[in-house]
Amino acid sequence: MTRYDIDNLDNRSERHIATAVATLGAFLTRYFRSEVRGLQTIPEGAALYVGNHNGGLMMPEGFVFGTALYNALGLAAMPYGLGHEVAIALPGIRDLVVPLGAVRASHTNALRLFERGAKVLVYPGGDLEAMRPWRHRDRIVFGGRRGYIRLALKAGVPIVPVVAAGAHETFVILDDGRWLAKLLGADRFFRLKAWPITLCLPWGVVVGPGLLYWPLPTRILVEALPPIRFARSGDEAAADEAYVAACGEQVESAMQAALTRLARERAGG
């Protein structure tokens, strides 16, 4: 078994991607009755995909979106994914996701990829969003994190918001357990701000960020929004806190409006 270096940018394998698309991706697309829209707006060259994170560590919307991307636009449109080092370094998980393009989340790795003209995927909400409670399933929850804006400004690349609705209904998070994460020291030792209490199949009630569960057959809608290009870029723009906040509000407002619209469509309203 290969022991992948999660900072190595050359681990991605088109053979692995094609196999995953034809097997797991095809199955999930049918299982979730998914629909992916907006791919025609994706620009050529380097860009930062910014998604809302769902379904805990399984993130079903990522596989659905990646499958549609590869089938429609090929390898050039496929992003490298910036992943939490604890999650993507786990044995088994690492061997699955690193050949698909996962690398350790860092500005250094992202900037190196942009220099190659590559696309990068980031979920700014991280654990807070992936483990948000059921009642917040149709909310964008980035928790004030704006590192993704600074990254895009530094690199001078457009942001392509990718919004998924329905993917957070594959299980039921009763409570995000932020209080429990602090009590257990998970925020210090694992950089996890949430330690959720979850109802899922086949395990029933689970305490903590469980890895694998059988997802409920919810319908997933994914939409890539038109790219957002900012008037200013570079290190000076990235260091301007007020400008970073304004850019973040622009992106998150657009994503929330799209999520609300897609959630309403799923509900039939």
C-alpha cells in the first residue's frame, strides 16, 4: 500500500479519478438523483472553487460535483482538494482521496497549484459547517473564516462558488457539540471545533465525527455560480481587513441566496 505524502502535488492520478467517476461517482449520482448545474460558467485556468461542506467527513456533494465536472469538462476542470490534515492523513482515507487530488490544506500548497494553472477546491466552513445541526442544514456556515478570500486575492484568481442543497440530509446532526469539543480538548489536539451528536444508519446515535455511515437517499442539487473576480488583488489587498471582509460578504451572500433557492426547489415550493 502506498504511503502518500499529503503535501506532494504529483500524487493525483487520472486513472484513479476515472475509476472513481465510473464506479462510486456514477452510483452516488443515481442514488441521490443528483443534478449539477452551471458548469458552462467555469473559467479556464487557475481558479478557486469554494463550496459549502455537508454530510460530515463523507461530503457526498464533492463526489457528485466531481463526477459531473470530469464527465463534462475533463481533467483540466477537476480541482485539487484542500483537506484537513487529520482527515486526509487517516489510513484508508488517505489512500482513497490523495490519488483523487487531495492535499494538505495550506496557502503554500494552494499557491503552488495556482502557479501550475490548476483549480483548487476549499470548504471554508470546515468542521463547523460539515457538522452543523439539522436545523441549519440550509445555511452557509463559514464561522467568520476568510482565509479563502486572502488566498484568492494573493493569487489573483477568480472564486467559483459551488453550492449544494440536500447533501446535509444524508444523516441527522442533533447537536454540533461545540461545547463537547472544548471539553474534550478536540479543538486543541485535533483542531476540531465540533464534536457532534449524530443520528445515522446503521449506527444509530453516534457521538463524535464518525467516518462512515450509510447515507439517507436524499436528492442533491449542486450549482456552480458564475465566477467572482475582485477589483483588487495581490498581497496589499489580502492584508486589507475591511476589503477582505467585503469580498467575503459578497461571496457568502451569493452562496446563501443560491442555497435558499435550491432548498426551496427541493421542497417543491
